[in-house]
Amino acid sequence: MKLRALTFTVLGIAGTASAGGLLLPGAGAVSSSRAGASVVAADDAEAISLNPAGIAHSSGTVITIGIAAIDYFMSMQRNGDYPLISQESTTYAGTRFPVVTNKVDPPLGIGSFQPVPMIGIVSDLGGRVPHLHVGFGLYAPNAYPFRDMTNVDGHEYQFNSDYNLPPPPNRYDIMKEQAAVILPSIDVAYSILPQLDVGARFSAGFATLKSSVAVWGLQNDEEWIKQDGMFSVDASDSFIPTGALGANYRIDDHIEVGANYTLPIIIHAKGNADPQNGPAVLIGTEPVAVTPVDDSVARCAKGGTPTSLKACVDLEIPMTAQVGGRYKFLDQKGALKGDVELDVGWEHWGASCDYTKDPNCLDPSDFRVVVDGRVGTQMDPDGLAFKDTLIQHGFQDVYDVRLGGSWSFPLGDNAIIARGGVSYDTAAAKPGWERADLDGAARTMLAGGASYQMAKLRFDAGFGVILEGTRSTTRDCLPTGAIGSQGCAPDGSEQPPNLRQGPDPINPILGSGAGGQPDTQAEHPVNEGTYKSHYLFIMLGASYKF
């Protein structure tokens, strides 16, 4: 018996400026040019995201605008060959899986570069309330939430089109996705003592998430494209609250230390899902139909249709913390000539959640998907309702270190400020869990830039590169479903879910596999292979003080 399975994967990003498993260093042209080393140094609108206490350094009212235009190159070559199909012969069966490259044309982009905006204003309110500073910012985080992994050997794969063309070997991981998160934020900072500033950020924004992925039936170990399905989702969350706390302390005129803590960000997105079936998706000899559940038992939302099921996606971006130390170089008059800053950070991507005890809990590594639908046939229209599904990523805590600084070169009444930095983030993905849908690689960033500073106006520019190198999963396991080759254990047997080192195709008819239930999806790794990736940054910005 063959049943239709469906799932999707979603990229969730949030408004924290620290990097890590999913996000990239910096929060604008200046801090990105320092490779994110600005927990202490940031004192304009960038501080609203980096350290809300930082705006207490500012004077007057400062408006800052900027963009970080980001390009992300990523390729994946899956281990092994296209499987032989017993039901029909294909021209590509037995050939090596090809290299698939992320080829995107993002909205509002310039080619493959996607501008990430930063707009904000900070003010000391003209001194009306002594020691108090306020700020407002409209941010999208430094990230690249776009994937299009459908181009194979020069042709763009279209589901249910030409069955003689090879499909993307990564299609069970991700085909297409995009996301956008906007977090309007209010910052309040106060100087408790002449040497101590504290601050808090309050944010409430929205997110839109889109994703398409191929799925397969219970017995589609052969990965026959006619037995595939494809599932696309378009969901949004109109209210996402979060916040942060920060502090800066000046030990003396030259040395400052600072700290920042961000709250977890919870996204509950609701929307519509479009399911499609291949011609060989059958129960016995009958075609499978996907239909909505009755509104009386809908878990996500009412009003689903066969072409637009109701779907919910719940995900969490974890708490983060950063601490930093800064040394300032001053001239004889006490004016700042330059600085150097060292920051270290932690991101709790490895937070655990026991779904067997609390099916509604969330952790950053697993996205929960609920689809109000069922599969059935003309003879049995009620069929089987979908269960909750976990999209697993095997994340672990991320640690980062950032070193950056600046130096001012006087130019008459103005100045040129040069900046640079280097940073390193540990991998978010555990061994065997590297995936194409989310970037879990370790990374090194090299960045530099400069500003032209006038009395009231400053122009900023910079460039950066993030190097992630080549990574490979090494199990080289592609079970066929035949007796003696059903899993990835050394003897060819199937391993329980808690011992699997990588994701399998998800089957909500069978459940998520949490706790090792007997109806768990068969072990069939979809992410094994070789990954190559890097990012390019172009930063531009300007500030005006009055």
C-alpha cells in the first residue's frame, strides 16, 4: 500500500543582530564592517539591535539609514546515484547525483544580492529628561532567507512536467523558500551612574514564510518522481513580540565593557498549503485525494479547501547573550582617535524539548507543522488525517568571537574613519545534520569599510566575505527498502529516531518520530553529500545629526 505523505520546511529568521547558526554578524553598515564587533562601540540606531544601552552614548538626535546587500552562494551534491526504478526505466537512473546550486532572484534584489535595510533614530530628547535616551528602529536581520534549488543540469525542474528529466536530488530537503521578518523596535536607555548605562529594547513585528518541498509515500525508497508529491505553503504571523536588555560600564576613559541579552522569539505562522500529487501516488490501485478535515476538528484554522489546506508553522529563535570589551585610543584633548573591541557570544540553538511529555512545546531545532488535511480515495474519502510533524535540524548551541576596530584620519574639519574586523561562529548543525534548507555551517567573516565624517553628516561603506568552506556528511547511506538494507546501522538495519544522524523525508500520516513510536518514517537520509558555501556583503549607509 502506498500513501501520500506531505510536509514542508520553513526558514525562520528573527531580529537579533548577533550571528550564529542562521544569522550573520552586524546590524548595519558600520557594525557589519567590524564583523559584528560592536556590542560596546555602537551608539547610534545600530545599537538598538546590538546593545540597547549603547544609545546612551549618543548626543542630540541622530537618524541612521543603511543596507547590507548580501549574496549567498551554496551548492550541494548528494552522495550516491539516482536509484533504479522498478516500475519504469529512466535515462538518468544509475547516474551520479549532480551538483545543485542555489540560484535565486530575490524580491527587491539586485541580481542575487538582497538588500537588508536598517532605519532608525535615537535622541537624548534635548536633555529634557536628564540621562534618558530613546530610539526607534525598523529592522530586518542580516540573513539570506532565499533558496531556489530546482535547476538541474541546466533545466529548471517543474513538478509533474517532463518525467524524462532528472529531478533535484535535494528535493526532499528543500526546493524553494523565502522569508521576511520585520521588527519595529523601541529602545530606552538610562545612565544610572556617570559610568554605567542600562537599556531595554521592546519589539513587535511580523513574519511571512513561503516554502516548497517534494515529499514521498511510505514505500517510495526508489524515489520515483511519479510517486512524489509536492507541497507549498504560504504563512504569516502578524504579531511577534520580543525584546532585549543591555548594559555598558566605563572602567576609565580608555576601557569599556558591555553586555547584551535577547529574549527568545516565538513565531506562530498561519496560512495556506497547496498539495499536489504525482500520477503514481496510489492506495492500492486508486488515486489518492488530499482533502481538508471537517471544520469541527480543525486544529489550525477553519475553511480549508482541497487546493488550499489550512497550515500552521510554529518555530522558535533562541535566547542569545554577548559580552564585549573595548579599548579606546584618545588624542591629547580626549577625543576618540580609534578603538579595538573583542566580543564573545552564545546562542541557545541546542535548547531541548520533550515532545513525548508536552506535544505543544517548542525548541529552536525543530519546527512544528500542523496541516488540517487528510488523504483518502473515492472508496474511502475519510482516509487518514495528518498528524503533527516536526521538521528536525539537529542544532546545537553556537559560540562566536568577534574582533574589530576603527581608526580616524583627520581631513581638515572632517575625517575618514577606517574600520575592519574578523569573526568566527561555531557550527549550529551537529555532525550528519548539514542541510540545504538552513545554513548550519561554521563560518569565518572578514570585513572592512570606511566612513566620511562631517560635522553633522556621515557616509558609510564597507565590504565583507563569510567563508564556510566545503563540508561533507560521511555515512553514505541510501537504503533501498529491500530486506537486509533498510537502514543505516552497520548491519544495514534501521536505527531508532534518536540515533539517526540526519533528517528523513517527513510523513505526517506516521507522525514526527518523537519518542521512537513504531509508526515512525523509515530511515532514508535526504541530506548526505558535499556542501560548499560563502556570503558576500556590500554595506552602504548614512547618518545625520541635529
